[in-house]
Amino acid sequence: MSIKLNNTFMGESITKEAFESMAPVLSGAYEKLMKGTGKGSDYLGWLTLPDTYDRDEFAEIKKAAQYIQNHCDIFIVIGIGGSYLGARAAIEFIKSPNYNQLKKNTPDIYFSGNDLSSSSLQELLSLCEGKDVCVNVISKSGTTTEPAISFRIFRNLLESKYGEEGAKERIFVTTDKAKGKLKELADQKGYKTFVVPDDIGGRYSVLSAVGLLPIAAAGIDIDAIMAGASEARKQYASCDLRQNDCCRYAVLRNLLYRQGKEIEILVSYDSAAQKLSEWWKQLFGESEGKEGKGLFPVSVTFSTDLHSLGQMIQQGKRNLFETVLFFKDKQEIVIPFDEQDPDGLNFIAGQTMDYVNEKAFTATAMAHADGGVPNIILEFDGRSAHSFGFIVYFFELACALSAYMLEVNPFDQPGVEAYKDNMYALLGKPGYEDKKQALEARMQNR
Ligand code: PA5
């Protein structure tokens, strides 16, 4: 497995000299990361995780996944942000966006606690009627409102259905090893717990128990995921701008940013990668977007979105570039010949859908590059557990390097607190009385 960076469709945007001039900036960032001397260096656990992960906990994850597979029809995964996006990305990328509809001997998996919509929660509760249910609640802080509400409701459901003892067997908690409300509750109730390592932040945590338990419950080979991530770690173990495509990606996007690009669009040609794109958006958005800096990460699926956003990309404001994930599909659907040719498609009869998709990709990359939207192409073999692990590590490393090149801390998210503080105040959380008064006065003056 490797990810091959293809820069054929970058247009005239970046000269060889400009690219090579970035070598010292990159090696400065790389050294900070590897030596642990940069900002946020308490959160570098993900760097070595593919090789140093806790084998005992890994075995426990597999055991719990087996239990979940044997004891439930529906598995509810409760978490928000980094506490759910990675697992959801893996299940859709490796299995299918239609995972729940597939014929399978693993439970249906639903994600909850990632918004405050009462109708989606109500719908999920109805789906659980008459079914056996297990729950995995995931929160590093153990205090996040959205998952806490969902967990309270599902805990009540499980306790009324199976009794307190029965519910205990069906609730799995992934949180801090020692602190937080969730940890206290888990200890008090005797729930099985998994640990979010201290030195791994939410959006870098998919290869810890945070992601691995739901992924394993879906019947995915988590050894293969870790092997893929470990292979990426080896491949990117030295910072050579000519050979290390992860570093090349970080440098190219940084140069485009310096040239005035403001938006990076992650493009894929397969809807199975949509949630992977959501994971990528959080990773880069929360890591880079601070101190007035950073590329705004967005995502599209082509060719679907060529018929909605294609116009904007081709001819709108020239402040964008695209990073394209391109991989071969496993299926070989051949376009049939039709004697009458009523739809005029006989010119591609006998070709595979994959062939047509590849031509759409090349045609689009050329058109967008010609229209002033540079395309960084990341090519890899296809969708598998191994490639998922590899891709996760590739982007985590590229993201941390990118943030260090911007001179921001890749591992904090101070801006997320602003809405939380306002919400707590408006909801009347103890300790927020003054803020509540100030906010209410503001609202009255509107
Ligand atoms: O990357 C992050 O740290 C965040 O997105 C968190 O994962 C998210 O806010 C959820 O936090 P917690 O796991 O503490 O509930």
C-alpha cells in the first residue's frame, strides 16, 4: 500500500523553485513533531500508536466486539466530533455507506449524541423497539452535552428493558482512565470501560479504543487497520521532500495557502468516502483553524456534486484548490450493449463503470486545473481495512505538519468552548449565572 501524490493537474500554480524553497520550513515542522518540541506536544501519542498500542486493551476490544455481535441487533455508538467520526468513516469506507442494509451477521450500527435533534433521537428509539440493543458511549472529557443527553436516554431505555444488572452487560464506556463525570458513572455502575489515552486528542483518536470498538463490532479486521497505519508510519519515517508524499502534500497545501488559496476541497469519486471526508474536515479544521489562519476544509463527491457545485468550482471565486482521493473500485460492472442504442451509450458499451469513473476524474481534474483550481491527486489501490489505517496515518501526519508550518498548535481547539459557554449560560448551568445575565441583556437589546 502507498498513497501516490500526482501533481500533473496543479496547473502553473507552483514552481519547482517555490516547492524546493519550502524544504527548511518542512524540516523545521517535522523535527518539532518527531522531537516533541512543538506546541501541544503532550498530545503526540497518535504518532507511535500504530506500533505501540496497548495489546491487552486491543484483545479486550475484540472480546467486547464479539460480545456485542452475539448479543445485539442494534449497536448504538454515542459520541460527537473526534469521538465518532473516525469509526463512522471506517465503517462506511471499508464496508459500505449502506452497512445497516447489508446482509450480515453483525449488528446494525447507529450513531447518536452527535447533534441535538429530538426527532433523530426519537427515530432511533423507535428503531430499537423489540430489538436487542448494546451501547458504546464515547467521550474523552466525559462532560460533552450532546452525548451525555443521548446516553442518559439510552441508559434509561436499557435499564427499563433489561434491569440495572442486564443493562450493565450491554453498556461499554470509552473515556478518560481516571477523571470526568462519565468515568465516575461507569465506575459506580460497574460498566466495562475502555481508555482514551491521555496523549491522544479526540480527532487523532480513531486508532485507539474510541474508533476500534465500533469498527470491530462491525466485523472489520482491526489488525489490518493497525498494520496499514504502521506501514504508513514506516514509509513516512524520514522527511525527504522528494520521496515522502505525505510531506509533499503538507508542503503543497501550505504553498497554495501562502499564494492566497482559502479553501481546500477534498474530492472523492465514491460515496463510500463521504464520512472519511467528514473525519478529514474535522481533523484539518480543528487543527489549523486558529489565530486567524488556516484553510477552510470542505468536501464533495464526484461526479454527483459536479452537477451541483461543479459550476462554482469551475468558474466561481478563484480561492480554492482540490485534493482528490482517487482509488480503484472492487466491483466490475460492465455497461451492456443495446442493439437499438436508444440512449446513445453504445460508444462505451463493454467498458466498466470504473473505466468511466476514471475518465470522469481525468476530465474533471484537467478542466478544473485549466479553470485555475489546482488539483493535488492522492492515488491509492482501493478500499480496505489496511488502506483505511494507512490513510488515517497519512492525514494525521500531514495535518500536524501543516499546522506546525502555520505555526499553530495542531492539538487544541480553544474556539470550540465559545459556543459551549454561551449554551451552558443560556441553559442555566450552575456557575454561569453572570454570563447568563449578560447574554439575556444582549438578546433583549436586539
Ligand atoms: O477533537 C476533539 O478533541 C473534539 O472534536 C472532541 O472529540 C469532541 O468535542 C468530543 O469531545 P469528548 O470526547 O470530550 O466528548
